[in-house]
Amino acid sequence: MSAARQSSILKDSSLLQDIRRDWMLYAMLLPAVIWFAVFMYQPMAGLQIAFKQYSVFKGMQGSPWVGFDHFVTLFQSDFFWRAILNTLMISFYSLVLASPVPIILALMINEVQSTGFRKTVQTAVYLPHFVSFVIVAGIVIALLSPGNGLVNNALEALGLDRTYFLTRPEWFRTIYIGSSIWKEAGFDSIIYLAAIMGINPALYESAQIDGATRWQMITRITLPSILPTIAVLFVIRLGNVLEVGYEYIILLYQPTTYDTADVISTYIYRVGIQGARYDIAAAAGVFNAVVALILVLVANKLSRHFTRTGVF
Amino acid sequence: MMSRPIYSVGDRWFGRVNAILLTIFALCALYPIVYVTSLSMSSGEAGSSGQVWLWPVEWTLAAHQHVVKNSLFWISYANTFFYTVTGTLTSLALVIPAAYALSKARLRGRRVIGFFIAFTMWFHAGMIPFYLNLRDLDLLDSRWGIVIAFALNAFNVILMRNFFESVSPTFEEAARIDGANDFQILWKVYIPLAKPAIATVALLCAIARWNGYFWSMVLLKTEDKIPLQVFLKKTVIEVNITESVAGAISQQPYSLETITGAIIVLSIIPVLIVYPMIQKYFTKGVTLGGIKE
């Protein structure tokens, strides 16, 4: 920092000198900068097709401008509104039901005294994170299979009817969120465990001298100490409510469950990639990206306000 | 760590209940994998009639033998190895030098370039323009397209930069007195120091490559280029979700269910083998990437 400040006091000639001095560092940066320009920024120019009547033959430049026509079409479409609503619903339920699980898990793991048992539990609960979505979906399909899946066998044994869960819209969110918890809750607890490790042990020692129970130590020391971490991660999630796991949803949903399963990004995938209506799908993408950016900025403001530490 | 405290009766019960619940959670985490493994080792009859729930019923490896005879399974397996190895090496070759340069406070334009990279975490053009860009670059259905187009992301650059920033500048100063230039300092001093961080980034890339399916599915059309996860999607998801093939192979020692199980088990084995060794690096990655800038 001080070197940069010093040099900024000097005149323009020192800028060239600095660049000449550090040319190797610029050379190291160049490939990555080119990569970001080609694969991240160049597509941003392609966002213009959201405002054009795209034709493959005329190309991106040659296609005529149509202003906000595609956006009007989208907002008149029930399917687009359904996708927005489903995105928000899945995010909301994940926020409420799935995000507390890793916190509870971290608190529980932290209470284990035996190192061996703790390591074993951690190894087991982190494992599903490394299983791919395709395999998770494959296992979910096998478990829920109407003919011979384990869940339906159990239901039948209890005298209940067999259900083809994956074709029932009312079950989709439960299946999606439940299997997401299975896959990620363990791994997500790592960050909370790291925060717990940072708590000053003297707090626990003095609480013990005062005769506090373990439950009291959790609720009065551990939980308040990791509250900033919880708050920041909550705000990050809030900023990302439009980002739902479409790669996973695509594996699990079917036309019969679109009513609850079709989210903005799966809608974009179907209309754009599968249906080749690039302009309409790009318009939906523009809407998604702009709203997402606003949400992230608001979330960061909130985070600064509450915890005095920005997310970025 | 604290010395082991002496607990009251209530606290000891708390500990027991906690241990029992955690044991249940751990078993829940493992159960689906055990179930699929047992399913894959059961007879076709037992698999399709739903008798399997914990251990293999009528033990047989017929399903596994059937899967390993499929040449497309092995081609996709080899493809996944190719994409994982070349993809991870490409990522490292791009991430390490860039992160090193960005970690130097003296670098002019450091903040601007840092923002140029970090901005892509908050705003990206989205699926369709990204896809059309690849099409314009003629990278559809291309192995190298898969390797290069997904080689970088801002998070990995920032994670690596955070590590380089935490290294004491005295290392660089000492090397500079010995007459080393920036390339030599990175190669001989910083890379050896950064081994844990490099391992973390490498494993993040490798796991993403091994497990990812979406863009390979979208971009690759030729059958002999597809990775394992796309093969899995075609054989496990698309076949099962319609259930149209069920019963068609009932006279065999395997069934659709046991075949599905066998494909899943055979594709997950490499992950299960390396997982115990790599676990600690992921823990490091979560804390290193952290919430810092």
C-alpha cells in the first residue's frame, strides 16, 4: 500500500516506469484478463439480442431492433410469472428450512468431546457434497420409484397408497429441498464450525466457573459469537434468491411438475437452448441478471449496516 | 483446546443425546450410497421387486459385469478423466500467475483489474449470450471448448490471491536481493509456499469438472466426446424417469434397477477413493475463500 501511495505522489513519468518495472506481473495477468474478456465480457455484448428480433441468417448485428417487445411478451406470459413465483418460493423455503440445518449441525458437532467420533461424523456428513447432482437425482428417482422404490414400499407397509411423487407438483419442493439438505447441509456447516473455532476459549472457562450448563454455554456464548457469520451468510443468500439450482431441477422436473418446479433459469434453458428462441430467452436472462445485481447490492448495503463488514 | 471439563448429570445426558442424534445424521448421510451399492449387487429379481433395503439380496455382480461391457461407459469415463486433468491444469496455469500479480500492492491498476474480474461474480450475461458466444467462437461440440471456456472463475482467483497476500513480503524481498525476477520468485518461492492453497484450488476445479454435466450436455453432441455425468444422465435419469424400459430385460440376472445402481456405484468409486485424502483441503478452501473481500 505504502509503495503505491508513494509513487502516486510522483508525476506521470513514474507510471510508465512502474509499468515497465512490473511488466512481468502484467504478463502473468494477461492470459486471465483475456479469458475474462472473451468468456465473460464478450457475452455481455450479446445481451443486445434481448432487444432485437434475432434471426440466425441475419446474425446478431444484422437483426432488427425491437426495443422492449420481448419483455412485454414475457410479462404477458403466465409461464414467465409462474417461473418468477416458483423461483421465489423455492428460495424462500430453502432460506427458512434448509439454511438453519448447517448451523444446528455445526453446534452439535462442536459439542462432541471425542476427536475420533467428531472426525467420523464430519467425514460422513461432508461426503454427499462430493456426489454429483446426476447421481443424487438418480438415487432420488430410485428411492421414490412408484413400482418398487423404498419410500413407496414403506408407505404400502403402513397401509398407505403408493404415489408417483416425481409427477406430483405438490411434492416437488419437498423433494428438491430435502435432497439439497442431504447433499449440502454437512458441507455448509464447515464455515460455521470455523467461526466457532475462532471463539475465545476463556469465555467458556469463566462460564464454567460460574456453573453454566452446556446448553447455557451454547445459547449465551457460542450462538451469539457466530451471529455475525450467520448474518452475513443470510444476507448473501438473500442477495442470491434468484439463483436456484437449475442444473439439479432440470434432472428432477417433468412437464407434470412444471407448475411448481419451473424456475426462471429452467425457463430460459427450455425456451432458449431447447427451443432456440434466443431473443426471448435472453430477455428473460437480462431481467434475471438486473434484478439479481440489484438484490446483491441491496444485500451488501444491509450487511454493512448490520455487521459493519461488507460482503465485498 | 480446553481441558476436558467435569460435567453435571444433565450435561452428560445432553452429550449422550447429542451423540445419538449425530450418529443418526451420519447414517442418513451414508444410507443412500449404501442402498444403491446393495441394489447394484442384488439379483435383477430382487432389485425390481423392491426387496433390497440395506444389504444385497441374492448377491451377484451381474449388473456390474453388464455395465463394464458397455464401451460407451468406458469412453465417457476416459473423457471425464481427460476433461478433469486438462481442465484442472489449465485452470491452475491461468489462476496462479494472475492471482500472484493481483496480490502485489505495488501493481498499477491492481484495483481496476481486480474489479474487472470480481464484477463477473455479481453480473454475468447469462446462459443464452454465453452459449451464443461459444457458438460464434466455434467451440460447440469441441473438447477444447469444454476445457478452456470453463477454466476460470473469479472466486478461485480471489481465493488464490487471498493466500498470496497472506505470505510475508520478506520472502519476496530476500529473493529479490538474490537477483530473482518476478517469474522466478513466483516459481521458486511462492508456488512451493502455496502448495496447500494450490491443492485446494486444484481440487475445487477437479471436483467441479468430475461432477458437472450441464454445459457438457448442452455443448457436446458427438457421443464419443461426452463425459461420464452426461452418460449417467442419459442412462440413469432419462431412462428411469419414463420407466418405459422397465420389465424389458426381466429374464436377465440384472434389471433396470440394479443396472442403474451399478452405473452409479462404478462412477462414484474414484470420488470415494480420493475423498478421505482431499477432505482437509476443502475445509481450508471454505475458510480461505471466506468472506474477505
